[in-house]
Amino acid sequence: MSAEYNPEIDVSVADRAEQSAKLPLKRQRILRDVAMLLARHEIRHLRRWFEEFERDILLPILLGEIALHNIGMQVRSDSVASDEDDGTKCALKPCNAYSIAAATGLPRETVRRKIVRLVELGWVSRRSNGHLYASPAALRHFGGLLSSRELTELVETADRARQMLED
């Protein structure tokens, strides 16, 4: 049996070769589109924080580090901090300017100045021994923002990115 020339086979092989050559480009385009979607989300998010903190972008970073340290490392109730000036007990792990400077990589003096501003704004409380805590007002205010607007937008953005990657 002699093999007969079939142009359809050649076309399909050529189409597949072209498709496989385009696949990486298509994948690159999809990844670029997802990256742009995420960048738009992050920029929108950063602008909100920038405005919320009197146009000082370091303030939300520092408050976030303080709150993460306090909340993320909650101590057991039998080892509650007892160094509060007003005699109340606090179930949060304290931190200080030095530990926040180490966590952020910012100069200690910059952190110290910014913490003074956070205290003035009422977002951070500082104990006489230098221990720092995110204030209850900050936890209520920013916790509410995160659980409402920010979290919803983050989930929607993630869903859109997932959909783009699946398509």
C-alpha cells in the first residue's frame, strides 16, 4: 500500500504547530492581564490607605506591623500583659519601636517618629515601658474596613484572576 498525500493532515499538523507556538504567547498575555488586574487592585488599595493616613504611606505599614505582632501573637489569658498604665489587662503581645524597625527594615528613628504620629492619631497606644499596641479604636475601624470593602474586593479580584487563568 502506498501512502497517499493528504493535504488535510499537513494542514492540521501546521495548525497544531502554529497553535503550540501561540500557546506560550497566549499564556504570557493571560499572565500579563492577571498581573494588570492585581496591580490595579493593589494601587486602588494603596491609595485608600494613603488617604486614610493623611497621605503618609508609612503609617499604615507601621500600624499593620504593630497590629499583626499584637494580634497574631496573642498570649494566653494566664500570661496577660500587666504593664498597662491604667491598670487594665491586655491580651495582646506587646512590641516596641525596635522590633517594628527590625520587622520593616526602616530606620529606628523613622519608626519612632511615625509611632509618635500614630499615637497622636489615636491608632496606637504606648505604655510607659515603651510597649506598643494597636488601639481598640484602630482595631474596630480598620478591622471593619477589612471585613467589608477590602475583603470583598480582594475576593472578587481573586475570582476574576482565577477565571482569566482558567479560560
